[in-house]
Amino acid sequence: MSGQHMRRVMMLLLLILSLCLVPVVGWPPFIAIMLGAAVGEASEFGVSRANRPEYRIFGGWLGMLAVTALLVVLYDSNSLALMPIFIAMLMPLLGGYPVRVLAFGAAIVMMFELGVGFFLIRPLTPQVTLTTLATVAVTAVIAIGVVTLIRSDEIYRQKSVIDPLTGLLNRRSLESRVDELVAKADFRSLSMAVLMFDLDHFKAINDTYGHDVGDQVLRRSSDAMQLHLRSSDAIFRIGGEEFLAVLLDVDDEMAFQLAEGVRKGVEQSGGEPPVTVSAGIATHPGSDHHVFTELFRLADLALLEAKGSGRNRVRVSGGLPPVDGEAQRRIA
């Protein structure tokens, strides 16, 4: 289950529970949880068109955490019983963020727990102190355990699916990862885009400057791809100077803008020798079953057209007019 779905299930369960407890504890918990749900949903408004959607979703999570703190503080007599709700705030971070974000999020949760327990719940009795410290300890143990498991899994997977030069996914991982993405897109009726990239005149760079410089060019270019694509996009190195990215939940315009951002990023990456990249795009709506091989074929054809029409440009398979290196739009 994705972090988004996990959050929604958790909020729904909390809403149902708080609604059942209205005759006993009143409406404030229900209202506070409703506010938290509204903050979470607002954070995802237009998220599919954001270059960094994870920032917006993480901001929504922080808003939910603040509402949770408000909920605990509102109930002087029941505050201690509600403290474990903070631990549940780790759940939306599981599975959707890298280890460093999970560790950072856990630290924020523990800061909230300490702040509420030691500064907002009054009076500060020994029971409040012990409950606060116990809640922080449980949060830390869960976070450390999850981080350790995720890190071990990442190390294992990196040895088999990560290209050691660029840090991107390698060709061996393409089939299994694409199968996962296609299944996700079909299940949630999401659109899919395939972006093909090929560094221009790379063989000449290797022949002129040597393979060490060629490796530096590959690393610079892969860094630009990771910078200008979204963290949720799967990026593969599928050949010497060939790269592929699979994007979900993007329309033609968004896919084009991301590819154009990569093209400009590679061109402006600095260092010697200068390097440019050509790109081909193929997109498919989320209304029916995705066929990756067809998208791959169309993106490859668009890439060949970009290479054949002068290089350092983006070509789109159908629909959207592409641009060349000077950002002038032309029909593919």
C-alpha cells in the first residue's frame, strides 16, 4: 500500500473512531481529525503537475502532525492516552520516501512528542514525563528498526540493479521495475510516459578525451537527469550513453517540460568537454491497458528523429510540438 493510501485509511479509521466517541468526549477530536484530513488532501492538489511532488506531500504530512499535536493538547485529562497517536504518524512515510526522509520525519515526530509532553501538557507530573519518554522511545525503536531493514534491502538491491557509475537503475532491473510501474498505472488508471535520452557525439568524446573523461560526462549527465526529473520517476541507464525514464501520472505537456528540463540541464552541466543530449517521448493515457513495448518503440523513434534533425532537441511521438536546442517549437 502506498503512503498516500495508508494515510487515507488511517485518517478514515480515526474519523470513524472519533465519531463513535463524540457522546463521551465531544466534537473537538472529530473536528481536529477532519482538519488533518483536509490538510493532507490539500497538499495533494495539483501534485501530479509538480516537479517535486514529494515536497508538497511532505508539507501536508507536517500539517497533519501539527493537527495531531493540537488534538493531544485539547484534552488535558485524556492527553496521555492520546500520545501514542504520534507514533502512527510514521506510517505515511513508510514505503514512499528514502531512508534519510524517514529518519528526518521520525526526528520531527520525536520533537513534537517532547514539545507536547514537556511544554504543553500541564501539570508536568511524573506520569506525564514517563509517558512522554516512553512514547519517544517507542518511536525511536520503530524508526531505527525500519531504517535498518530498508537500508539492508537497499544495499542488497543496489548490488544487483544499480549502475555503479551513475547510480541509476541498470538495464537488468528494467523488466521487473517496468512491470511494477505498469501494474500500478493500470490499477490506478494513471497515464504513463517513456522518455529516451541519448548523449550526442559521445563516441567522439571517448575517442578524443579518453574513457575517464567519458565517465565524468556520464556522471554529470545522470546528475542532471536526477535533478530535473521527479524523485518518483524511474531512471535507467540502458546502454553506454543511452538512458530511459518511466514517468507516471503526467500529461504530454508535463512530460515535455521535464524532458526539456533535462536537455537544458545536461547542456548547462558545466565541465569539459561540453555535452548535449537528444530526447524522444511517448505517452499513453490512463484510460486503458499500458503496453510498455509500444511506448518504448515510439519513444525510440522520436529519439531517432531528434538525432537525425540536428541533435540537442526533444521530439515527441504525436500531439505536442517539440523544441530544438534554441527552444524554438517545431512539429515532430
